[in-house]
Amino acid sequence: MIKPKKRLGQNFLADRQVIRKIIDAASIEPADVVVEIGPGMGALTESLMRRAAYVVAIETDSRLVRELRRRLTSEKLTVLEADALELDWSATLDSASESRGRVHGSGCSDLSQGRIRVIANLPYYISTPIVQRLIAQHDRLFDMILMLQDEVVDRIISAPGHREYGYLSVLVQYYCEAAKLFEVAPSAFKPAPKVRSAVVRLMFRREAPVEVGSEPRFFALVRAAFAHRRKTLLNNLRSAESVLGFTERPELALASANIDPRRRAETLSLADFALLLHALYPQ
């Protein structure tokens, strides 16, 4: 048994019932390509290989890479030694699709011929930046099924008005339909973490829920609105005015969008943020 490294945030999933629930929730189809981040000892990997057309397991720990390559040999599997935070995701997804075509003789990477999906048990300390990097591949991915810290999942799925609702909530919900599937006790892992985990499914939308024009400008606005959570929306917008270059004064834009300037960012829905964006940058 390879000893988990604390500095890498390694907690190996060991509960067979939890593994089965993740596999059942994924409903993997024979043409699917699955990208698994953090396979650990391969608890999920073997089940994924039996169901998917192709699996790419991304692991940063060279000890685990050697063990996985020794134990799991199949033309349907690539074990890639890489840091998911530094990976060229565009090239990796292209390569995964091409490998599926090579193995199955189709040579086709069209998502209609097989979905590209991410399944991961993410180290807690890097979960948010990895989610953000994967969301940047929204036009190539079908969905993600992620094991995260329970409070991060609650932040992702929170609705406006909830304490956990913030920038990450808006980012994920703009690109995905998010659903918390089930919670996982610390005892499901070796070693047991000090916090509870949960599995969330992020299904990528094929159409944006609101029209924003410029997505970079939209998310810059959302980030600015949440910059100081205790401040009112008006005060946060005034602080960001010179940096973001609004073409309308914040107080006038809020009035135009019929948004009370005393509200805080956590009370605004995606539709509210879109209205505010258009009011701050009128044509």
C-alpha cells in the first residue's frame, strides 16, 4: 500500500459502496471518453475502463503513476503524469478524443459520437482553481462529476440570498446545471479527512442562461461586485469604476436596472447581473 502524501492532499477513496454510487450516477455510455483527475490507487479507474470507450487518468504523484501503469494495462487507458493545474487542457482533451478513435477505429472526435466527461476526487486545496480551469473547456465537455469538500459543493449550488452564494456560484451556474448528488463521510477515505465530502454533477449548458455579450466583462463585473461582501453593491461598483471602465455611472446604472443600490452582491441572480452589465455598458 502506497502511503498518502499529506502535502498533496491525498485521501484515497476506499469505500466500494461510494464507488458504485459514483459509477451509477455517471451512467457512462460505451462511446464516452472519461478524464479522471486524481485516480489515486485506481479505485474508480477500473470501473471506468469497463464502461467507457477510453479513459485518461491524470495523476501528479509519480509513485501512483508507476503503480497504475503496472497494474492496469489496457489500450483503453492512458495514465498521464501531470499536474492538473498546469496541464494544457485543450491539447489533453483533443488527444483523448483521438485516442478513442484510434482504439475503436472511428477516427472521429465529434462529441455527438461520444461525450467527453470528467470524473474526479479532487484534493480540497486545489478544487476551486481546477473547477475554474475545467469550466474554461465548457464547449468541449459534456459534464463533470466531482468529489469536493461539502462546503465547496454548497457554495457551487447556492441560490441568491444564501450566505454561501458568491462568485464561484455565479461562474458555475452560468455554464452548468449543478446538482448535489450525495454526501460522503470521512470514513470512506484512507486516511479519513477532517471534513465531509460531497459529490456534485455539473452538466454543461449548450446555451447560456442569460445574454451578456462579453463573458470576460460579465465575470469581471461579478468579481468586482463580490470584492467586499459586507459592502453595498454601489460601494463595490464605485471602487471598481476606474478599473472596469464603466460607460455609465454606477448609481445611474443601478437605477436603470431597477436594482436597489443598498443591496449586496449575494442577493443578485444571474439575470440581475446581466441587467446590471447592460446598464453599466449601454450601447
